[in-house]
Amino acid sequence: MIKILISLTLAMIISMSLMIMCTIISKTMSMDREKMSPFECGFDPKSSARMPFSIQFFLIAVLFLIFDIEIAIIMPMMITMKTSNLMMWTMTISMFIITLTLGLYYEWKTNMLEWSK
């Protein structure tokens, strides 16, 4: 019991001393308008609230979701590879990857991935 109390006290002393040293050593924070404003993705919080978002912001968000879901689907497929029919597993994953590749090719050909138009 005493060893636990000593180790907790030592951990608290070390962490408090590190926090105090970081506060003393760090530069003073400048309280300017940009740093104190809340950050929101895709728009400037100081502008009008009724301004529409840019299409590029939504495009990046949708692409992220597509590839995030792709990873969530492919990872369990790797685990089930040993227990499933190898031919059926290969056809399923091939169709999935071909569909994603064709979608990416379509976006590329229709210039949906271009930032400036």
C-alpha cells in the first residue's frame, strides 16, 4: 500500500513539475483575433453565415468517406479469407476494387478532382 502511495505521489510530482516548467519556458501566448476565433472546417467564421460551402470541401469529404468505408469493408475480408471459399472471396474483392477504381476513373475523367476551373 505504501509503495502505491509513493509511486502515485512521485508521478504527481513529476507531472506537476513538467507542467510548471513548460508553462515557464513556453513563449507567451498572443491573444490575436485569428487564434481566439473558433475554427470551423470549410468556411471563415467571421463571414456571413448564409454563404454556401465550396464544392471542393464537399468533394474531399465524400472521397474521404468512400475510402474510409472501403477500408472498413476490406479489413474483415482479409480476416475471413482463410475460412471462406477462395474463388468466391477473390471474385467478391475483385468486383469491389474494380467498382471503386471505375468510380475514381469517372471522377478523374469528369474533372471532379480539379481544384481550379
